[in-house]
Amino acid sequence: MKVALLELRRRPWRFAPAVIALVLLTVLLLILGGLLDGLYSGFTGALRAQPGELLAYAADARLSVLRSRIDAATAAEVERAPGVAQVGVLGTALLGATVPGQVTEASVALFGYQLAPHGVPAPPSQAGKVYADTSLKAHGVKEGQTLLLGPKRYPVSVVGWVSGTNFLLQGGLWGNVDTWREVLASARPDLMLAAGTYQVLTVSTAAGADPARVAAAIDVATGGTTYTVTRSFAVDALPGIKQQRSTFNAIIDMTFVVAALVVALFFVLLILERTGMYAVFKAIGASSGQLVSQVVLQAIVIAALSFVLGAMLALAVGAVIPPEVPLELTVGRAIEVALGLIVMATLGSGLSLRRVVRIDPATAIS
Amino acid sequence: MTALQLEKVRKVYRSGDGEIVAVDRASLEVGDAEIVALVGPSGSGKTTLLSISGGLLSPSAGRVVVAGDDISGYDPKRLTKFRRETVGFVFQSVNLVPFLTARENLLVVADFGRRDKKKSAARADQLLDELGLDQRKANLPAQLSGGERQRVAVGRAFMNEPDLVLIDEPTSALDTKLGEQVMELIVTEVRNRDTAAVIVTHDQRMTHHADRILHITDGILSDAPRS
């Protein structure tokens, strides 16, 4: 028989204030985490999906895909560098897309690629055919439709869906390099690149090769005209990504601390109320450790229950949030929040240890 | 064997610059299966003496031996174990756990003592039967009468098969008839189990149940009331 669990079952209203507070904090944690994940995914998906461990930029591009230019000769030097297994070219253009039947344009990032990113099929053989990121469905995009890109209304037709491939919060469109070159020529003739020149190279390393050494070898091989980095480094170098993540994580961490304080305060007040009962328990032979473990058990059950209710509420909130808000509720984030809440509840309730130890069993009889 | 032995026990409380002597060189022996009534006015030190006997308080001086164990120098941890295994308490204000049923209020003792669950359940049922509560096992304290609650408290005191039961004002909240019934039940349980008991009371009508009556006034213990 667990006294703590019986109390929870028979006097649930007594724990309602803590549960309500923790449910709201759970919703906040899940929504904050979902926004962080959505923003991160929306900003970086296209780079994180690249098949190569390395990305080679022009040295003077300061890790900007849009500024970078790599010509055919440099690409050939990269291919010959020691430790390189495979090289693919990549180009992008950020544009507005007119969607049939929609009043507002959708912001898209059109990519021309050779090596298929993770989750993306091989490039369409024909120019003017693209795979669209599923996030564009929220903008009314449908398979088989023709989207008109840029001010010159270059037509591309959607031949399938991919997911998690957005770039700088713009919906990813994936076509072959000819499509990208034609769209760029149509929309931004001033930025037209020479034949054989692309923006970035995605580089797969040979089995067993150290990516950092291969990156250094590439930059040596190109005489310093490239700046080659790992994929994760390139992702972190995107503007605002680190700041975005650290800001959200600071808010999430503070919310966890608030959860611990809520639990601590609640149980301190509850223990004040229970002083008489705990004195009796001590008088009949309960140790302080046994009583504290009862408090901690109640805190863990409350945290778990609050998480379940909070997760349901967060899903409901997620369902009514407009699709343009980059909210991504993931199982991984939910597990992180659940574990975090349980740890914080344990720590918070553990703060009541001193108060429980100080209860004098003699007060049961006086 | 002597169930309880107090030798020149003294309990002093500090109060500002002065001292309050709650119990002054009290000596007492309670034999197995003996029932001793401790009578005295309010503030005379009877509850303090009871608390010292049950390991709830440590004496300032003197020796306390319960069931052969000298507990005078026990630290709080050992006193907790001692209370769990050796003594039973019936508190003046009953002090049942409000969200536990009558049966669970008995089982909570076994729960903290990590005793065998089956044996504990059987013992709780047996005690409740003996106390006439077999039909009230599943009731919460709020659903029981004052007398029934007191009987549950008596049952709880016997759950850990104690060598010594310490009972504080068991009839103070009951009328004479109910008080008599509860005292008879206590005496029956004590006699049936060969357990020693010290009953603190200021109700002279209940003292005839005891084998011996001791008086305490201003912390001094005596066989006869002090004039």
C-alpha cells in the first residue's frame, strides 16, 4: 500500500493547483520547443539533407550559399583532392511563386542538384519539373500543378513531394540544374552564372576518411579559392541560427526552472499542512526518508499526469495555429519535455527534505 | 522481564534564561502485561513522561529501558526503528489518516515497517474483528463515529506487535459510556497479548481498569496523589 498514491487517488482536487500550473508549463515548453524545431528545420532543412559530409563554398562567400560561386575548374580540383569520394553541384534561387487559385505568392527556395539529398529522389530528367516540400501544401500547392516562379513567371510543374527540405523559411523546390539555371536567368539575369559555374559543392568523403582533414585538403587543392566545412558547421553558419537556438533554449531552460519552483512551493505548502500527519507517521516508525520518498513519488506522478494533459492541449493548440507559423511538434521534443519535467519535479519536491526532517514526532502526542 | 524501566529520568526545557523541569527524577517499572495508569493535572508532565517512554523525546538525564533495550542514548534513526518495532501509540486526538480507510490506517504501520504484506493484512483484519469493526473496515475516518475512530486508533497501536503500548487520554473526547467501552477494549487487547501499557488520563473514572495507578504533579512521580 502506498499512502502517497492513495492520497492522489482519493484527494485529487488537493493537487489540482500544481497540476494546472504544470499543464500550462508543459504546453509552453512544447510550443516553445515546437517553434524552435520548426524554425530550425525551416531554416536549415535543405543543408541538413545534403548527402555529402562536407560543403565547399567560394572562399570569399563567407559561407553564404547565395553569394558563393564555384566554377568548373575549381570543381574538378575538388574532385581530385585526396579523400574525396563524390562531388555534386548545388545552386539555389529565392523567389516568389504564384500558385494557381491563390491570391498571395508562396516564398520558395528553388534548388538545382545533382546528388539527391536525403529524402529527395534523383533529379527530374526534364527541366521545368520539381519536387515540392510538403510545407508548401499550406500555401495551396498541389501535385501536378504548374507554379509560376519569379517576376517573369517561369513555369515549373510539381511532380512529387519531399519533406524537411526548406531553406531560410522558404518552401523547398527541387529540380535539375538546368531548371535552376533557367529560372535564375529568367528571374535574375544580372546574377546569371557562366556555364559550369554553380554555387556550392556537396562532397562525400571516402570511407574511413576524416572529414576535417579532407576539408583542409580540398582547400589546399583549390589554392585557397574554396572554404570547405562540415555540413553541421555550414548549418550553424546560417544567419541567426545560433542566436535563435540559444535564445529559445534559454527560455525553455528558464521554464523548466519555473516548473521546479512551482513543484517546490506547492509541496512546501502541502507539507506545512501535513505537519501533524507526518508527525504521527514518524511517531509510529516512519523515517524521514520514507516520507520524502512519498512526496517525491507524488511529484513524479503529478508531473507525468500534467505532461499527458499538457501534450494533449499542445496538440490542440498546434492544430489551430496558422500553417505559416513554423511549429513542429516532434516525439523527440515531447520525450525531452516529459523527462525534463519529471527531473524538475523530483528536484523541486526534494527541496522539501529539510522541512520533513525537521518535523518532530513528539508533536504527535503533545 | 520488565517492559518499561525508568531510572531517575529528568526532562528539562530551556525557556529564556531559565529552565522548566517537566519531569524530575522519575523512576518507574512496568512489568509485562501490566497496565499502569498515570494520572495528573494538566501540565504535570504526564505526556512528557509518556513521550520519553516511547522514544519520542530523549531524557535530559536518567535511563530509559524498554523491553530490555536502554534507549536513553539512541540517536533519532535508532529511535525511529525502536518506535516502529517495540512500541504502539494511541494518541489523544486519535490522529487517523483522513484519506485512508480503517483497515488502511492499520496497514500503514506495516507499510512503514516493511512487514510481510499477507501477514499484516491478516493481522489488521483480526484486530478490526476483535475491536468490533469488521463491518467498518472500508470506511474512511469521517464515516466513523468518535468511538469507532478511537477503536481504529487502538488497533493501529497493536499492529506492530509491540512490547509496550502508550495511550494518551483515550477517553477525553468520549462520553462516559463510550469511554468505558473503549477502555474495556484496550484492557482486553492488552491482556490478550501480554503487552504492557501505560495509560495517561486525567479521568479518575477510568483508572479502575489499571493494575496500578501512579500520580504525577509538577514532574514528580508518586504512588499516591500529593496533597
